[in-house]
Amino acid sequence: MSTPAEVAAIEAAQAAARTFNITLWTLYAFGVVTTALRTYARVKAVGWKHFEADDYLVWLAVLLYTTQSTLGYQIGNLAHGMANNGMTDAQRVALSPSDPEYGMRVIGSKIQVAGWSCYSTLMVVLKLAMLFFYLRLTNGLGRRYRIRVHLGFALVVAGYVASIAAVLLTCMPFNHYWQINPDPGNFCQAAVSRPIVWASFAANVTSDVYLILIPLPLLWKSRLRLIEKIASTLVLGAGIFVLVCATLKTIFVIVDEVNGAELAGAWGTREAFVAVITTNLPMVFPLFRNWLKPLLGSSARNSNKQYKTPEGFRSIGGGGGGGDDSRSHGVRGTRTPGSKGPNPLTNVSFTESEERIVNDIKLQNMKAAAAMAQGGGQKDNNGIFVMTEFDISEDRSSHTLHHDKNPARVHESW
């Protein structure tokens, strides 16, 4: 018969397991919904036929995230949070292979090995998705900007190789990962293995910091307003929260080898969730901004106003800057036949939603507006004709008024 203290301990463990499972699957649901919203935003922007590599990688990440979440659930459901770590030599000798706890510790150790492998693969897929997004972000810029992204690919892949090698090679023979007695040593206790923990931490720190730094210099050299620079920095630099979770997880494992694995698992769940969110955030943020625009009113719009960017700079929306080089390029750096870069009436490009508005205007109205601009329209110092017929926002992407059987591809809003 169990003592009151044992009963209380069992009830506390069950309550902790329920809390963990609720947190795990709630975060998972938010992660999947965010990925779906990102895909919806991309479909609206470019259509299914113009998806890029990152649009597919985020769904591969969802599959890996599903696997990792399932493993996290099973470590509590099947193994009750136990593995081959956190035991004294006397406990190892006393634990019989026929004891149910022995089987729980074996299956828990195997889940830990699978969990580390899945976690490392999930992180690299999400980072590759971000790098492919950066390739689109820097499309049309100088070679030095794209070299930074290519170096990011090398850094991320090298970190992944190091992380997987730590899992596969530090414990030999491999079946010692689930050995109970004798003590296989720290290298073969996957839940708290220091080579695995440090290799994963080093790979994440270096790649996360590098990924954060890639777009920021480009962003702060632009002539966006300060508030817009800060907002974009928060969106593109949200990966810092992944770094915080990874750091806390590593600290718990290193400081407390007995109970640290449980705390590390909880923070690992948060880390995976934050990584999924931050990877999709740059695509979802413009969608929320458009949805909230009616609520924000005129403060969210800037009529008859154009902000200049340095020559050759391609904005986050894909539009060129004020230089001739940016205007001479059509979508994805190639000139569209018959186009003249930005809109010839206003010298300002349009986003996808604005392009649909322009395409709905009848041709005779466009001609009348052009005649008015040439005859009596006012012109400011930047050569922009100010006409009440158009509401021009500061987002800019390549646009053409030329219509043919093969229309040019439209840039996405990020």
C-alpha cells in the first residue's frame, strides 16, 4: 500500500504530465496554423505555380515538428519521463530487466536519440527556409549581398553535420544509448549527453546569430522611417528568442543531470515552436498588417508619398530603388518586354493588391488621367505627379502596364 507521500508524488507527476501535454499540443497547433497562414499569404501574393523552395520547406518542417511533438508526448506517455540517466550504480544493479521500469527506461532512451535527430533536422530545415527567403529578399542586389546568404547555407549545413555526428558517433557501440547496467557513461545517455548538447548549442548559436545579421545592415541602410525599420528588425530578428530557448535548455542539462533533462525537454518544446513561428513570421506579418489596416484607419496609409531607397536596393516587397538599375529590371531581375519599370504616370511601383486595383481601371480612364497629368497636373520636386485618382502606399514592387498572353510574374509582399 502506498504511503500518502508516494500518492502525493504520483499525483504531482500526473498533473505535471497533463500540463506538459496541454502546452505541447497547444503550441503545436499554433505552429501549424501559422504555417498555413504563411502559405495562404504566399498563394495570394504569387499563386501556387510560383512557389519557391522555402514555401515547400516549411511544410517539411511541419512534418518534422509533428514527429518531434509526438516523440515529446510519448516520452511522458510510454516512458514516464525516464531514460538511462539519473541513476546511481546501486539503482542500476537493483533494477531487473523484468521490471516495468526497466522497459520504460529503455524505450525512453531510444526516444531521446530519435528526438535529438529529429530536432536537429527540424532546425536545419527551418534555417534553410529562411535562407531561401533571404535569396528572394536580395534578388537583384549586388554580389556581396548574395554571398552572405550563400555563406549562411554553408554554416547551417556544417552545423547540422556536426550535430548529427555528435548523435551518431559519440556513443559506440550505438546500442549503449539504451544500456541500463552497467552505467554506459554520460556520452551514451542521450538525454544529458554533453557532446550532443554542446554540439547542438554551438551549431544553433552561430547559425542563429548569423541569420539575424544577414538582413539587418540592408534594412538600416534603406530610407524607411525609423518606426518601420524598428518593426522590420523585430520581425526579421525574432530568431533571438530561439537562441534564448536553446541557451536555457543547455543550462538546465549541464547544471542538473538528474532533473535537468525534464526542464530541457520543456524548453526544447518552446524552442521548436518559436523556431516555426519566427520562420513564418516575415510572410504572415504583412497579412496581419493588411487585415488590421481598416481598423488603423488613415494612420496606416501614406498617400501621395514616396520614400527613396539607395540605388540598386530592392525593398522587402521586391521593388527596385530609385536608381536606373532598379527601374530597368522587371520581375526577378529580368526586364519585361514592353514595360518601363514603375508606373509611367506616377513613377511609383505598386504592390500586388494595388496592382489588382490598377488593372480594374478602364483604359480610357488611364489615358484621361495621363492627359490631365501632362496638361495641368502638379509635379513635385521628385518628379511625382500628384493625382487624386490614385492612393499610393510606400510599399513598392515591380509593375508593368503591358498586357500580353504571358504576363510577368508578380513579386510577393515580402
